[in-house]
Amino acid sequence: MGGRAGRDVLGRGLWVLGQAIRKEPRLFTVGVVGSSVFGLLIIANSYLVGWVTGHVVVPAFTDGKAGADDLAVIAAVFLGISALRVGSIFGRRLGAGFMQFRLQARYRRAVTRRYLSLPPSWHQQHSTGTLLSNANSDVESSFSPIAPLPFAVGTVVMIVGALVALFLTDWVLALVGVALFPLLFGVNVVYSRYMAPRQIRVQQMRAKVSAVAHESFDGALVVKTMGREEDESNRFGVFVTELRDSLISVGRLRGLFDPVMDALPSFGTLAVLLLGAWRLQAGAVSVADVVFVSFLFTVLAFPVRAIGWVVGELPRSVAGWDRVQAVLSATGDLTYGSVALSRGDPATLRFEGVDFAYADGPLVLRDVSFAVPPGKTVALVGATGSGKSTIAALAVRLLDPVGGRITLDDVALPSLTEVSLTSTSALVPQIPFVFDDSVRGNVTLDREGLGDEDAWRALRLAQADSFVTKLPEQLDTAVGERGTSLSGGQRQRITLARALAGHPRLLVLDDATSAVDPRVEAAILAALRTRDAGASILVVAYRRATIALADEVVYLEQGKVVATGTHASLLANHAGYADLVTAYEKAEAERAEA
């Protein structure tokens, strides 16, 4: 990608700018008009300086006096031009600023929407830090040339106007401009080719630094308890050093480029003065003409730099755009059908010969078949890695099987509408996630039609109402980032209440009560089996007391269903199941004693 961007970064960068202009044509027009007016006023101001020098200043030295009326008129004209330039600068910056910030906001929303639409399998292949970099610095980089773009376009208008004015003044002096302007563009093109791979490397390292930093901060507890602070700091330092070196490489090239861009207009001014003196002696031009042209070249230096700013930012823009487009064009979407299930009684879930594999890996589930009858509780039991969490994810269609089918009320999951699927089924995962919000906000998620009555009902079913009523502001109590003010068991119960608040007909619990006391867990499961819960339940279970509450147990070994039945029958007739449950019970007892 770096080589291609290096060879064609100018063309690709201009294409990106074209896409930006298509998105915000009105704001771009405002900025370009303001910049064009500014450029033409620079020419007018230069002409006025030349005219004043030739027709007022020089005669004043010759005659020894200056007319007060002439000076007043000249001052008024200068002030008028200055006022117009202020207005044009405002228009240029307003258009460019609004355009840049609106595009960044538009694409940040687009990237975030894309994140939310992609399946978990895609997210598992990309670190959180990289995703944050895509949505933040990569989007920002994509549109970094937008700020100087209207100025650069207005500068092109100014250059065309300047060339016309130069040829109208004197063709010999105009040749300086004819030679200088292409040279400026040529230097910019060469600069962009060398800058492209450096900017791409910088964007890659920004993402890597963000990923490592996020991982370190997220795992701060592990780092502290394992005494790995220095090692983690050193690991982070390696990537920071690489980013520093990449930025220094960019700075060195820019440090060479900027003086060249500054010097070229100065050489043009020197050439105009030399040629102007010769043409003045020959009587081909006047003092006013020489002053006008030389002053014009002097003030051209800053506006022409705008072209350099745009071209200089194109490599960074292309690098950011490619990384943003990689997200927006990512495949793996789950497609939905048109069938809508009605709300009401508990749902029936069926797995029929389901096979599943992650990416191109081996099958982790093979010919899995079982059912969760309406209003019943089915427990998934198996050793670590047997496929329980994968089945839980498949049940609510976070993943799609590679073989077989999964149905809700005899309708295949892909045939359901997204709204119907998410309102019918709910998953409570192993690791509870609590937003930095109030208890109410975490339970209701501002879903339409859910009020305080629904929140309290869900909290009662999750056995969370007892501790919520003791909080300082009850439902209005802020729980902190990731629920830091709550215990692990309280976070799990808040997460369970969130799922129950939506009145799901199927509830999938992926070891969702592991952090609560066994007595509370039994109360939760007993409450979920009541008519008030109104849901069929599929639960990944480890504790014997939890398993015993299930109507049926599905026992897994290495991704296969090897036995089904009641807890008592499996305990009596299947040695592998009995050994596993006994081992779980023993481990639980040892933890309790510790």
C-alpha cells in the first residue's frame, strides 16, 4: 500500500478531496469564494501600492510636497480593501472549518455505525485501540487537507489573475511568474511522493500505540497485582519510540520542504527587481509597474504556501482514508429477513444439526441438536472449551452456524427481522458490562416504552432491588465507569435486569450469575422460572445447585452433545458428567473455604 500511495498519492489524494467536496458542496463554495476574493484583493492591493508609489510617492519627492486630498483618498481605498479582505478571510475560514468538522463528524458516525453492525467475529480480529484510532485519528487525518483546501483553490484563482495582470504589465516580467509557478507545483509533487510512505507509517504507529495503551490501561489491575509495571512501561515505550522516530522522519522532510517553498517566491522577487531595473532603463515599464510586480511576488509567498499545505497533507489524508475505508468496506454483516414474531408466551428454541467454526479454523461445534421448550429451563454443562459460550452466542444470533439451523418458534433465525430477534431474545454474557450511567440508564437503556415500573420489575427478578433501594439515589444513582462503585455480583444482577427489562421470550445466561452468592443465584433462577419472567431459559451452568434447577441438561464434550436428560439421571448414568459436576462442586467448596 505504501508503494502505491507513494507513486500515486497526488491523484488519490485529490480523489479523496473530490469525495469531500461532493459531501459538502455548499460549504466548499463559501470557502472558495471567500478565498478567491481574498486572492484578487491581494492583486488589487499590490496594484494600488505600485500606483501610489509611481504616481504619489515619486512625484512627492520630485515636487517636495504631497496632496492631502490624494493621501486621504488613497488611505480610504486601502482601508476599504482591508475591510473586504477581513470579510473574505472570515468567509474562507468559516466554510473550511465547518466543512472539515462536519465531514469528520459524519465519518466518525459512519465508522461507529459500521462497528456496531459488524459481527463479534470481526471485532475479535481487531484490537480496541486500533478501532479507537480508526474512529478518531484516522478520520481526522482523512480530512486534514480540508482546512487549507479552499485557500489553495482561491490561490489558484489568484495565480491565474496574477499571470493575466503580469502579462498586461510587461511580458518579460511575466516570464518570471511563468517559470516560478510550475516550479512551485513541481516541488509539491516531489514532496508528496516522498512523504506518502512516512505518513502511512505514522498512522500505523498511532494505531499501535493506541492499542497498546488501551490494553495496558484496561489491564491495570493485572499489571499492578503481577508487578509488571516496568515491563509494561517498556513495552509501551518501544512503540512510542517507533512513533517518535516516524514523526521525526516526517518533520525532517517537512523541514526541508518548507524553506524551499519560502525561498522560491523570494527568488522570484529578486528576479523581478533585476529584470525590472533593466526594463525601467529601457523605458519599457514605469516605476509603478516594477513596484506592483515586485510587491505582488512578495505577498504571493504566503498564499502559495496554501497549495503546499494541501499537497503536504495529502499523504496523511490518503493513509487515514484507506484505514477508514477498510472499516466501512468490511464484510461479514448479518442479513435479516422479514418475519416478525409476536410478543407473548415464552419462545421455543431449537438447534438442528448445528456445526460452527471460527473463520477458517476447525469445527468447534459438530452436529449439535437440542431444544429449549417454551417456559422451560435448559442447562448447558461441559468442560472449558466444549462450546457452551459459542452455543449461547448462536442462540441470539451474534454468530451464524456453518451448518444446520437454529429456530425460534420454528422460524429460522436469519428469517427474522432484526427488531423481532432482539426483542424476542436476550443474552446476559459471562463478563457484565455496566455503562457510566445511572442504575435506571443501565437497566432501561432509554428504550422506548420502558419506565421505572419496568426497571423495578426487572430488578426484582434479578434480585437486585434489595441493594438498589439502599443506594443514595436509588435508580438515579450513578454507578461509575464500568460500574466501579458496584461489586461483581451487583454488576451481574444489573446486567441481568437490563436483559429482563425488555420482556424477552428467550433468555440466554452465559454463566451470568457466577459472581453472586449461591443462595442469591438460586433465588434468581427461581424467580426466572415464574410466570412473571415469561421467558424460556438457556443457561450455561457450573454449580450443582444451578444445574439441579434446570428442567433438562445438555452435556457437551469437545463441541458435541453427548447426553441429555435431567440432572439426576445424568448424574446416575453418565460417568463423565458426574465427574465434571463433582469437580466443579469441589472447586466451589475450596473457594468458599479460602
